[in-house]
Amino acid sequence: MRNRLNSTLLPAIAIALGVAGASLPATAFAQAAVRATVNDQAITSYDVSQRIKLMKLFHQPSGDKAVLDDMIDETLLDQVAKRRGMSVPDSAVEERFNGIAKQVKLPPAQFAKALSSQGVQADTLRKFLRAQMMSGMVIKARARSIKVSEADVQAQIEKQGINTENATIKEFKLQQIVFVVPKGSSPGFVGQRQREAEAFRKRFAGCDGSLAQAKAMKGVVVLNMGRRDSAQVQGPVGDELKTTPVGGTLKPQVTERGVEIIAICEAKEVRSSAGVRAEIEEKLTAEQGKNLGKDFIAELRKDAKINYK
């Protein structure tokens, strides 16, 4: 789990892709040997060599053993995800792939050809992106099992001398606009819906008029999310919510339902200690979960049948 694609390293791949290279032989996969099995699921020499080449393109070189161990960890987490019925939509993977292509200033098809010219298949990057997202989902689900007691939160409030009687929290009235994408739709259709959602967002003129327009659009559903406070909406969406003005919208997100936009119709301060308590709980949970991923993988490895070849 050491390898992560950092957006600050994306210019490196643009430079690397500008250098002509030999394409991957068509027989490479057929000749691949099994390097390891994880609960009888194979990881081949082809898989490992492709990952090494990919990491080099992003200036994140890794040794053979380190890459193999990372792929074993990813396989273990993927197996957990499948047992729990968790999955990453193809559309989400394609969105991430296209996002990288956009950042290196290449159309997706040309980006795939540029990768191939360096001996890296486009599906190698897609598999890596899927593994990243899947691992994140599993670890996040595991993190939710961490329980911070009310006594711990109260003790921290007293320790910091926080006066909760006058504490306030921001409450929002939200609407969700969904540009529906049926299951099994092509990546091209997902891209089309993203463009439509982005165009709608640019001309969004507040909830009163624009929501009525959205309801009249084909393949668009408007859902009332009701009132949510900042303690109920956390993570990247919560951060964006705090900085977006009333009458504005958050960036479109690709989900299993389609491309979704959240509109902020109202916002007001209400007296509540929920925000203070949520912030302290999040901090205590983060402290307890610092080594959660590492410890969870160690636990999975202990119970798994792993054979190196």
C-alpha cells in the first residue's frame, strides 16, 4: 500500500510519455509466470512488471519485492470488498483515468496510446486506480468500526476549556440534481452526462428557478435532501459545502446513480454543540486510526493463504 499517485507528480508522466518507447509484446501476458497466490488468486510476473513500469512513469520507482507485496495487500483488500458486496463503478475508474489524461493535456485515447508506447497498457493504470479506490473504501469502512465514547469527547471538551453553551453550527437546505446514467452505460455516455452536468452548473442561477429547469430536463432527477448541518456532511464534500455560497452548487460527482450535483438553497447558523463534538470526535477517531490500514492488512495477511513462487 505504499504506492499512491500524487497529483504533484503528474507533470512527470507528461515528460515520460513524450519519449518514444517500445510497445508491449502481444505474447507477454501469455508467457507470464505466477509470482504469488493470495487465497488461490494469482498475481503474475506480467502484473508485477506492468506495475513497476507504471510507477516509473510517475517517478515513483519501486523494487520488485515491494511492488509484489503492495499487490498482495491490494488483493487481500479486494477480496474483503467482494465478500462485503462492495464495488467501484467502472464510471468512477474511467473518470479518474480521464482526469489524469486531462492533467497531462492528452485526450483519453491518445493518453492510452502514449502509455502503450512506454510498455504500459491502459488497463494497467485502470486496475491500479480501481485498487486504490477499493482499498480506500475498505479501510474507510473499517474506520467506521472505531468508536469514540461520549465520555472521551466530554473529557476533551473539558481539557480544552470549550464553552459549548454558546456554540453554533451551520445548517444547510440542500437539493440534489442527478443526471442519471443507467447501469452498463459506456464511458462515452458518462462523459457526455458529466459535460451536461457541468454546463448546467455554470448556468445555475439559484434554487428557485434552476431547479424547475432541471426537473424539466430529460434523464434528470431532483431530490430533496432536506436540512443537513456541517456535522452531518464531512470529508471533501463537507469542506466544499462550507466554502460554497448560498445559491451555488458543489462540483459534479460520478456515483452509481449517475452524475450528481448538490445545490445549496439556504444556510443559517443555529445554536448547537454538535459541530464542536463532531470535530473533537473526528480528531480522536483519526488519532486512534493512524495505523488502522497497516494493522488491518497485517491481520488479513495473518489469516490468509499467501504463497510466493
